Amino acid sequence: MTPAPLTIYGIPNCDSVKKARVWLADRGADCFFHDFKKQGVPPQALDFWISQVGWETLLNRKGTTWRKLDSTLQASVIDKESARQVMLEHVSVIKRPVCVLNGQVIVGVNPQAWQNVLG
């Protein structure tokens, strides 16, 4: 059985994205890669991810990009709309990778979840 195409969103030089791409490729997953840096984050996709996993899961407050943001901007992120705006303007604050397959959204390195979705 051939798995359905999977979209991986992220940044190519991100270690987590590299791990995901290798793990999925090793299992023969048909993957499409969407580069945040070159292609941006589609607002509709971000809205879908937020609806599925919540903005708190998507917003990476531990990363370098978040730490480099002005403290006033950091403090302004208090809800879905404010988080969405920051994620659209500073795509690197989105936790990576974001994997989407058959309407399921998996954020971060999660081989067990990937395996469950791939079947």
C-alpha cells in the first residue's frame, strides 16, 4: 500500500525538519516539502493548524527566534489572533516540522504519530 502524499512545512536547515524528512523518506512516505522561508506560511494553512492543534502548540516560545523578539511583542501574544499575527510575520517562531496528512496535523518530531497516520 502506498501512503497518501504528506506535506511537511518547515525550514530546510532546521534539525527537526531534517529528522522528519529522513524518517519519513526511510519509510517510503510520499512527501511534499513547503519551505517557510521561501514560500511563506499560507494564512489558510496556519488557520487550519491552529484549529487542529491550538496556537499554544504551534508557537515555539523556546526557540531562538522567539527569544530575539522584542519583549513587548512577546508579551502581546495572549490569544489566537495575536499569536497568528506573530507567526505570519515571524515564521521561524512556528514549531517545526508541521506535518499534514489526510487532515491530521502533527507538530514537532513525533515518529509514533507519523506511523499512526501513515498506517
